[in-house]
Amino acid sequence: MSAKIIAVVNQKGGAGKTTLTMLLAGSLADRGKRVLVADADAQNTAVHWSSMGASAGIAFPAEVEDVSGEENKLHKALRKRADDFDYIVIDSPPAATAPVTASALRAAHLALVPVIPSPLDLWASVRIREAIILARHKNPDLEARLVVNQMQPNTVLAREVLGMLPEFGIPMLAASLKSRTAYRQCAALGGSILSLGNRAALAVMEVDALRREIEGLLRGR
């Protein structure tokens, strides 16, 4: 069966694209799925994440590869490898109009847009919504979901921004990622969230909920 392809995209840097990519890919791989992380961002943060683990003796459970040089041919390159994996998760650059972002969206079954609950971050994400709409001209079955990142549910600002999200035009996942030290530790150590063990129990539950919801969206695709 060909891989389900997930593109993690946003116009704004710092929204948590790589964190979402690696947490999701690691969780899928820890559950026995064959997963490729396609690092399409020239900064190669996903590659650096996995190399940190390798140098510390912690093997990141998914394969991570630099594909930033593929530019507008990324969709063709990934389709050639789709039979080798169950999931391919693309970490895209913070540029809605970049050729590699358009190519990632052309290949994807699902686009995930991480957003931090602040008005500035939401406004900055408008261009990626336009890029998703444009991508559907060539990929009409492309689904898209907002993923709330660094969620602080008890703040007035977060509640106000969450109230604005239904007007954004892209549905929101029920699962979200809170602001947790465990996610920063995960990146620093270069592993998956499960590699942190019992000290990250709440974070593991959070990522598991995210993974299960995404698996449900892609079931049958």
C-alpha cells in the first residue's frame, strides 16, 4: 500500500512545524509504522534533530532525509518512494509560495498547519491557507487541518484566538499540543517523545491523541 503523505506547512517560522513533524513521525514509528520524514526546509532542523539522537546513542525511530534540493520536483520524488513507507511526513519551509511547499502540497493527502494561539500567528497563516486552496487545483482531494501548538487553555487570549479559528476556513484538529518542557527535551535529545519515558507521560498521551486523530482522518485514503 502506498504511503499516506502529510505536509506540515505554515508561512510563519516558529509556529512549531518541525516539532509537530518529529513528534508525529516518531509516534507513528514507535507504533510499528514505516515512516519517512522528508526535510524540505533548507535549515534542515528535522535532520539536525535526528542527528542529535544518533550522537547521543538514541536512534530516532523514523528515517529522516534532506529533500530540500528537490524544489518543485518533490512530489515526483516522494511518489517514487511511497511504496517503501506507511507514512511520509514533510517538514516544509516557512514560505507559502516556495516551489518546494507547492510541491509538498501537491503530493500530500493531508496538510497540517500548526498555529500558536495568538492573533499575529493566525494572521501570518492566511497565506498558507491560500497556498492550500491553490494546491487543490492539482490535488483536489487534499485535506487540511489546523493544529493548535503551545496551547495554554486557561488564558483569556488563548480562548479568544480559539474562538476566531472557525472563521479561518480550515477545520481544527480536536487534539492540540500544549506548551511542555518535554517537547523541548525531545528535540534536544534527538529522540521521539516515547524515548523520554515516564517523565513525559502527559506529553506522550497528548501526542498519542494527535496521532490517533490523524490516523483516523487518513484511514481509507
